[in-house]
Amino acid sequence: MIYDGIVRHVVFPAAQALIGGGTLSLIQEWERTQWLSPAELRALQLGKLRRMLIHAGLRVPFYRETFRRTGFVPENVTSVDDLAALPILDKTVLRERARDFIAEGVFERMFIARTGGSTGEPLAFPVGNTLRAGAVANMVRCRRWWGIEAGDRSANIWGHSRYIRRRRGDGVRKAASTAKARLLNRIVLSAYDLSDGSMSRYWERIMVFRPAFVIGYATSLYTFADFIARRRLDGGALGLKAVISTAEVLYDWQEEVISAAFGAPVVNEYGMCEAGILAYQCPEGSMHCMDESCLIEILPIAGCESGDIVVTELDNLAAPLIRYNTKDMARRMDGRCSCGRGLSRISRVEGRAYDTVYSCSGEVVAGALLTHVMKSVAKVRKYQILQRSLNDIEVKYMESRPLDSADRDFITGTLKRHLGADVNVTLVRVDDMPVELSGKHRWIRSLIGRSAAAGAETPGEVKETVE
């Protein structure tokens, strides 16, 4: 374990210094501020928010135009609630006007953050090294809650669309990526190939490498955990400090399987490449917001207990996002966590916009409810529920054992009970279910937008074709 210390004290600091942005000083500062009272953190946020809004109005073309059009005066802001006077920002605007978000006169090293497009909306957006440094600082700070230090060994079940595009020089890039991972004390296991044969090889690598923690997409972790359980392997023998789930919604039934297979706590990490780490689970179970670097609002959704997560960045002067709708959903949690930290809290992300389906009458039905329906059928190995219209649901599934008529009747009848008797449910057995370009799997897909569902007068009025 000597190399772990070398990475922690030499390689990691050197790498962060090379990127810039002050990662190490942010870690030290936020280790202290997390223990401030909620009121003190709110005051800290307000000061940073005023600075950001004044900066954006002066330096950022998009906000200069927006403030002028709406009559918004940053200097008049006296409360974080004053943000409500500004319009909501969505991914479409970011995609179409990315250059207008780059601040004038801010000379940071810029990178292009690329989302994998698992929502059908891929995005390439510029971010500065301060945002990247803040994301790493939050990650390090929060992993320490679980006894994980920078430099600890990790096994990453990961994927990215760039890894599957065939380009000249791919061999060199792959070798460089592997070398970088080893330098940072990681092994990377492909989320694109989770066949039993490949997972057997992954298990052997993990047993030899002995990581302190495993991190990956929720679906990848669940699939690997299921493999461990089926093969009766001893995941507890790894002695993992934690298994970290990121980049996808983590359902409770997935968490149970993962925790049992690895014999370790499952930690929920919430963030995105264009906005950094936004919330992190503590050992007491709370999802704490990263209040020092972002301000999170929860916007109500008609007919739904949860609301949209809307984020405003507080430190990203190079290309700030103000009132950015993440299209993820959660609830605000009141009160202070028993862990003692003053950081505000949300429920863990309960679904993404594309996880929300609608009944025949246009009412919201949380996608998590439908996942429980499918997971209660033990013969179903993997599935995807697609809502084509208000009265048209298709369920593709892979089976571990053949479904009989009782299984099919249960699935169809239960979905109709939740979505309406007039809904047409089609079950389609498939032999394979490819992941998205991002390497993730979408359990739920809906082709119906909220406005369309809300405006539907009769069942089946909304129709859209599959892309």
C-alpha cells in the first residue's frame, strides 16, 4: 500500500496543480465550512450569489442580455429568493448558445464537458478549471465521510461514448488512458461489456487489485452485484469501504442487491459534468447539497411530490450556469442532519424527467413505481419501459427463465392499474438490450413531455414516434 501514499501526497497534488483552480485549498476550506450552521451557510451563499450575479451581468454575454431584457439588477439582490425573478435555463439554450456563456476577461484554462446523451440530448459545454477543481474538492471532501482518501485504490465500472467511436489513434488513446488510470491508482472496467465472461475477468482483476472502493453507474454496479450473487462469490472478502453509485438514478432495490453482494455500504453521488458535484450521501443517509459551490432550488411540478432540481453555480466565473434546470427530480428535506453538518439536504434523486410516465388522464406516475412492478417478477433479468403515448406502453425484457401467462398477466394488469384501464401494454421479449452511448441503461423512457401530457383532453391524444 506504499503507492497509495505516494498518490495521496505526490501524484494527486501534482495533478491538481497542473489543472489549476485551487483544489487543495478548496478541500481545506470546505472541510471547515461544512460544519457551519444552516444560517451561516445561507449567508455564505448569498454573498457568493451576489458576486456571481454582478459578474455575470458585466462579463457574460448571455446574462448581460437576459438581465437587460428582464430588468434584473444584481446589485439589488438581498435574498437568495430574489433569483426567482430570472428565467429558468435549460439544456437546449446551452446547446444552441454555448459560446455566449463564456465570460469575457476571465483567463481560466477551459475544457469541454460532454454529456453522454442518455436523455437523447447530448451536450458539449465549456467549463473552466475552477469548476473542475471544485468538483474534485467536493468529491474528496465527501468521500472522506466514508473513510476514503485521495489516492486510495478504486475499481471504476465506467464507460463513455468516446470509447466506442472508432477513430485513428484509438490504440494510443486507450493506452494513455490506461496508464493515467494506473498512475492515479485505479483500474477501469468497461460498462459496455457486462457479459458473464467479462465480469468473471473483472472479478479476478478486482481480487488481485484489492481496491478500497468500487464506483460506477447504478445499473453497472447492480448487474455486477447480481453476477456476484449468482456465482456465490464472496464480495465481503474484498473489505470495501464503500460502493459509490453515480451518474444514474439509484433505486432502492438496486441498492439492496449491491450492498448484499459487496458487503459494503452503497453511497449515492449526484452530479453532472457541466455543473460538477451537486449532492452527496453522508453515513446518516442524508443527501447533502454542496452549498459552498452551488445553490439548489426545487421547483414544484403539478401533481408530483417531487420537483425539478435547478442549480445556480457560485464559483464558476468562467462559464456560469444560473437557474439551470437539470431535469432531475427530488424533494427538499427540512431540518439539520444528525451527522452535524449544516449543509442543506434533498431527497436522493427520485427520477429524471425521462423517468416520469403519465396515466391515461395525463397525471404524473413516478417511474420508480413501475420499476418495482418489473423487479417483482423474478424471471425478468433486464427491461425497459417505453411510453409512446398516453395509452401506449411497450415493455422490452430479457428473461432468466421463460415468463408464463401468469407473469404476463401480472405485469399487464399491474401497469394498467397504475396507468389506467385504457392503456395498451405490449410485452416484447428480447435477447439483448444494448446500453446507451454513454454506457448507461435507461429503465424508463417516455416520449411525452409534461406540457403535452397536461394538455391532453382524451386518452391517447398525444402521439410521438420513437427516435
